[in-house]
Amino acid sequence: MNEQYSPTGFKVLPNVVKHLLIINVLMYLATVTLQRFGIDLSDLLGLHYFRSSNFYIYQIITYMFMHANFGHLFFNMFALWMFGNTLENLWGSQRFLLFYMVCGIGAALCQELVQYIQIQSYGIDEETMELVVAKGAELLQSGHNWSDSTLAKINLIVNVPTVGASGAVYGLLLAFGMMFPDSRIYLYFLFPIKAKWFVIGYAVVELFLGFQGADNVAHFAHLGGMLFGLLLILHWRKTGLNGPDFHIKEWFQDLKNRVGKDRMRYTKYEEIRNEVPRNDGDYNSQRAQRERNMDAILDKVAKSGYDSLTSEEKEYLFKNSK
């Protein structure tokens, strides 16, 4: 990108980062408080597998603001502040917020896709799915020769929601590494490493742990956040929407214009393709039809004048008279 980072006007706690920190802390306090009254906020707002009866579409957003415990919250919020404050100062609030949300939603979509692939590999149908939701994966053992670890994975996918801002935070880590590739990040606060190598190393570790599947961490959600962050940054590079004066409305308008241009190009291609005769008979038939259409339009002009033509007739006359 053509962005230049400047400390002028730098805010240690810019607006979006500040409000994200506040919302996440408040949601964690609400979760802990409501647990005492028998209300599981993580189950309501965490991201469930999309084929489960506990899934609701709003969860692809709300899950980002839920955390399993204080340590989970602390490290995510620390990373949000460490990478987010620099990126928001560089990009501006609107662009930073859009990036954060896209990475978080992208992480959710990748997590759902991976879970779907896993469930398909186990051959679980809708009826069995509801049985797992109602009474747990142990009931499946009677009809299948699955190991305890497989049963645990099925139960985890179906009954345990994904929570946390990690997917969005990993997107911020990816962005920081792309914006400041040679800056130093201190591993365990002791060992300096360039940001670009830190990002690559983290991605490789997450990919390895994801395929290992030995823990309850949503590694593919982390990778999904990085992937969607990469795609969005590459899109911004291509379109030139790089500056801190970025506006979400402007970005959507640019997308709309690009889609419109692509549709026009496709329509034009279809028109040309449809006009190409496949043999001599088609050619002669098309030519005769054009001549009849032209004669009808010219007769109308002779009788009622050029202004009596419709816009489609004028366009047809202009195109074919050339």
C-alpha cells in the first residue's frame, strides 16, 4: 500500500479500539454475573454449528464479544490494543472497524465450514444431530465404532459454541505484519522477531495445530480471520482505497460500480456471442431479420419522423446503420 505511518496525532487508545475493549469487558462481566442466575450467555451468543437447533444467524457477530474465561479475555484484548491502536491510527476508524468485523465474520464462516466437513466425514444426519444436541454424543456409540476422542470431537462441534475475538485479532496481526513487516515483535516479551516472520510462523503453527485437532481451540477460525484480512488488504491495494479518509459508504459504492461494470461486460459478451452465426443458414436468417427490422424502423421514420422512434429503436438503428 501507499500508506505512510506518522506519529502526528497518534492516539494511544483510539475510538474504535477503546469501544471494542469496553464492549468485550462488559460482555464478560455480564456473562459471569448472569451465570449466577442460571443464564448461560455464552450459549446464547456464542457461535454454534449452523445445523444445530441452537444456531442463530446473529451469532456470527455476537460470538466475537464472548470469552471463555478471564485469561482468554485478557490476551485477546491485549492483542487488540497492541496491534489495533497502530492500525486504527494508520487507517482511520471506519476502515479499521470494517476490517475488524470482516475478519471476525470471516473467521466464523471458516469455522463453520471446517465443522461441516468434519461432521460430514462422520456421516451424521439431521436426526442424529438433534440427538447429540439433546443428550450428548455418548448415545451414538451404540450404532458406531467410534473412539472416545472422536465422540469428544463430535460433542464439541455440536454442543460447545465457539467464543472469542481471536479470529478478528489474528486478522489484525496479519495486517500489522503486512503494514510494518520489518518492525520488531518481542516473543514472550524477551525475544525480538520481525513482524513478517512472526505472522508467518504463527500461521504455520495454527495450521499444524488445526490438523492435529488435539485441543479445543478453534485454530481454523484464527486462520480464517487471517485469510479474510489478507483478501481485504489485497482488495484495497488493487482499488486504491488506502488512505485514512476511507469511508464505508464510499467502499460499498465502489463495489457496486465494479459489479455493475462486470455485469455490463458479461451482457455485452452475451450479445456478441448470440449474434455470431453458427452456420450459413443462421447467418442468412439473422441478416434477413435485421433487414426486416431496419425496413420497419425506416418506414416509421418516413411516416412519423425520427422523434417518433423509441429509445430501443433509435439504438437499433444507430448500431445497424454503421
